[in-house]
Amino acid sequence: MTTTALPDTDALRARAEQALHRCGARLPAEGAAGHLAARTPLTGGTLLTLPMTTSEDADAMIAEARAAFLEWRTVPAPRRGALVKRLGELLSIHKEDLAGLVTIEAGKIHSEALGEVQEMIDICEFAVGLSRQLYGRTMASERPGHRLSESWHPLGVVGVISAFNFPVAVWSWNTAIALVCGDTVVWKPSELTPLTAVACAALLRRAAEDTGAPDGVHRLLLGGRECGERLVDDPRVALVSATGSVRMGREVGPRVAARFGRCLLELGGNNAAVVTPSADLDLAVRGIVFSAAGTAGQRCTSLRRLIVHEEVADELTQRIVHAYGQLPVGDPFQPDTLVGPLISTAAYDAMAKALETAQADGGKVLTGGDRQLREAAPEAAYVRPAVVRMPAQTAIVREETFAPVLYVLTYRTLHEAIELHNGVPQGLSSSIFTRSQREAERFLAADGSDCGIANVNIGTSGAEIGGAFGGEKETGGGRESGSDAWRAYMRRATNTVNYSDDLPLAQGVNFL
Ligand code: NAD
């Protein structure tokens, strides 16, 4: 199914400009470092051009964030929470504006774009609560008259590098937590989504003005990877939190490590669901289709591999193919559209190449993979999500192709399913559909799924902010968002206080 009409670039530009204006955003003045074209994947057209941040400006912004940090770190954490509370309020007021920009720049269907902004509001609430916690522990000292404890202190400037597919939520996960932890933030958003970034920066600037926080708590760098490299290599940036491809993480990780900086990496996934013979197939179909085809397969947690017991493989595959036939592809602003465009025609080319390779490996494309609306928007990339039955987990299945391709594999024993499941380089999200508690627990156990996220009877995507988000292996090992992920944004000091008149040494050592 394809919706026919698409909005034109001029109408999208006008809508984007109005949303930016309402958020209080001023587009940066002309610069000397070249221009960044803000595009929309809805038509492939250019909306606006923005000046890129020069290397001198980046240097000055990092200095401003560092100077603001020296002040901000001494503001009591609950008062830092007031800034994030205000940001959350402004995000609620401008939810529709920001979601509109997310749809225009990232191509997400509007309900998912609204959901992404809701996630920002949720993390602000979480961070405000956290601002009255930031707990350290007290440990038992082996020495009489001594107290042993730990304190958590602000870390410094946090450099946030983010990907196009969650253009605003990832920034908020990092920024809301970093700010209550007493850090300041310099953000390098994806070059594919600069307008959403300008809007977020404007809302945070307003929140800082309203609450009397230093203006330098946040700075925005606009540009490509060379702009991100400024954060990677600068020793004033205490933590680099980078979200994107494994390729990017491979470049960023060692460079930050070389200067002994801290790095939090949130990289690609290759997420799988295991479906056992006891699964509720109605529920499984819904969970699978949302995870695999939702966001046009452009979530880091998108479902890419389905590992189905051979007894139910034919029935489940038929039902998924049927459901795929009902998915309206088209204008993401239309309320009945469920699949918007891919980010670019290059993303479609990568998808087509993956499908070609899968077929050469013996795979059978059961549905999808064909481009839609080509005449209406030749520079955009609308595509029907694909399902491919594979004879084995070949090299292409072990790669992340950032597009809606679902590979179906079959298994006989749960052991075999878990081996297949873990037999990829990435380790982000996973799930099992089963009615058997034994199977579910086996999947969640130490020798079960090796991912940072392991679910039962829901798909791989759509995490809540309350849990720590991230994955293992090539996904990078970082954790963001809820639980105790805040610790990555602070430094820990262990304190030993002697309140006695003696000086006993630890481990019974005698000296003087
Ligand atoms: P990308 O790697 O192309 O770019 C991500 C960001 O890194 C951009 O801002 C880019 O400018 C910057 N960058 C690239 N190379 C750099 C370098 N050498 N130094 C500094 N910065 C550099 O990724 P993308 O195409 O925007 O996003 C899709 C990828 O991101 C997918 O692999 C997806 O799985 C992953 N992703 C992961 C998560 C997660 O939480 N694990 C979340 C969203 C997206």
C-alpha cells in the first residue's frame, strides 16, 4: 500500500521555519567554514542552508562550556534540576513543533516523532528526580574511628555526538543527565538533522535564561565528522558520548582513549527475536512488524533477524508477509502512514545491495524491497519493507543494513537458536516470544542473549527511559538514560576520614 500525495519542499520549508520561530530559534549567521544543507527525506529537497561551525568557533565554544562548568559544578544539584525542569516544560509546550521538525528532517511518521519528544520530556522528569539523589555509598572501614565513603562530583564538559535517526531524544538523554550531574554540554548533531538541533539549543537557552543558569551550559557545533573530531581530540572535553555507526565508534574510541578521555559509545545493532513453538503468534506478529518495519527499519534497535522454530516458521512468515502488505508507505505526516521514507537514496542503494547479496546467498525475498513514489519524489527513497527467508546466517545477515530488511532463519533446539542469536558482532537488543517460563528464563540467563537489552514477548525496539540503554560487543558497551547510567557523567572520589586520635594504617602496616 502506498499513499499517493506528498507535501512539496516549499510547504515543508515554511512549516520548519514556523516551528523554529516558535521555539525561539535564530539561525546562525553566515560563517567562513562552508555551508550545511538542511534536507528533508520526504522529498529529497533542500530546506535551508546553515553555516558550518568553524574550527576557531568550535574552540571558543568548548572554552565557553569549560568556563561555565567551573561555575555550574558548584551549584547544588537540586538547583541544577530547576534548569532541566524548565527544559521539560518548554519541550511540552513545543512538543508539536519539535516533532514536526523531526518528521521533516528524519522522515519519522508523526506519532513516532511525537513519541521521541515525549521521551525527551520523560528523561527531563527522570533527571529532575535524580538531581535529589546522585547517591554515593558508605562502606565499613577496617580502621577504628574512621569513616569510608564515596562522593560523586561533576565531571566536566560532555561532548555529545548524535546520529540522524534519533535526532533529539539522544541529545536529551545525555544533556538532561549531564546537566543535573553538574556538567556542561557541547553538542555535535548529525549533519542530516541540523534544524531539530537548532530548535533544541534554542529551548535550552531559554530554559537557562529563565532559571539563571550560565549561558555556556550548552553549545552547538554544526557540521560533519570533522566537527565531531574537534570534541574527540580536545582534552577539555572530559566525556565524549557518541551515538552512531560501528565505523564511527571505531574511529572515535581509540582517539579519545589515546588522550585518556572518557568515552560512551552507542553504536549499531543487529537485533534478533526468537520465536518458539509455544509463542502467542498474534502478539508475536504485532511485536515483530512494529520492530522490523517501524521507523522504516531505521532504529538502532530495529528487528533485523527473526529466528523461528521450524514448526511455526511457515505460519509465522505468512502472517508477517500478510501484515507487511497492509503497511501504508508514504507521507509521514499522514495519520494512516506507517512507513515513512528512508533518510536518503544512498540508504535505499545499501538496502538494494543487501537484498541482492542475500539472494546470491540463497535467500528468497518474500515481500518488499521495491521503491515507491519514485515519480512523485525522485530524490526521496520510499520503500516497501522487505522480508527475506534465509537458508543460513550468512555474512550479509551478520551486518547491520540500516533499512527495513527482516531476515528469517529457522532453528530446531533453543540452544541452536541462542547460538544463532549471539552469532553476530553486535549486541544491542533482543527478544524472545514464548509462553514457556523455562524458555524465557533460559534466554535471559547468563548463557542466553548476550545483548544489553533482552525482552520477553515484546519486540526489540521501543525502550523506556527508566532502564539503562546500550549494548555489548561492537555496539560499544555504553549505557545511557535511566537506572544508574548517570555515573558515566560524574567522577567518583573515595573519601577516608579519620576522626580518632590515632593513625592506624590499613592492612596492619606499622610505620613511625
Ligand atoms: P554515523 O556514524 O554516520 O554518524 C553519527 C554521528 O557521528 C554524526 O553526527 C557524524 O557526523 C559523526 N561522526 C561520524 N564519523 C565521525 C568521526 N570520525 N569523528 C567524530 N564524529 C563522527 O551514523 P548515522 O548514519 O547518523 O546513524 C545510524 C547509525 O547509528 C546506525 O548504525 C545505528 O544503529 C546507530 N545508532 C545507534 C544508537 C544506539 O543507541 N546504540 C542510537 C541511534 C543510532
